[in-house]
Amino acid sequence: MLFLVSLIPWAQLALSFLLVAAILLQQSGASVGGSFGGGDMGHNYTRRGFEKTLFRSTIVLAFLFALSAFAALIL
């Protein structure tokens, strides 16, 4: 149990770096004009290949980070 408690902060640190990297690697669909109200609102976008894998891995990393934060709270 003591080993797990000392391992959780390191796991959270690694997960946070991976999560930030995964978020920054994703392609943004909004340009600068989109932030000021202009932009294509009716655009459907399908993720394929590496982008789909990156999107799903971001979700998994976020879930694991939230789970580790909850475990740190409980322990």
C-alpha cells in the first residue's frame, strides 16, 4: 500500500505530460476567424488514421488521469 501511495504522484505527472502532448498534437478545426464569430458552422469532420487514434488515446489518458486523481484522494 505504501508503494502505491508513493507511485501515484509519479503516475499523475507522467499522465499529465502525456495528456498535454496529446491535446497539443490534435489538429484544431477552428481558425483565428472562428474565434471572432466567423467560420464554417456546418462543417462535418471525420477523424481517420492517426488522428482517430490520437483522439481516442486522449480520452483514455484523461480518464486514467481522473482515476489516478480519485485514487490519490481516497488513499
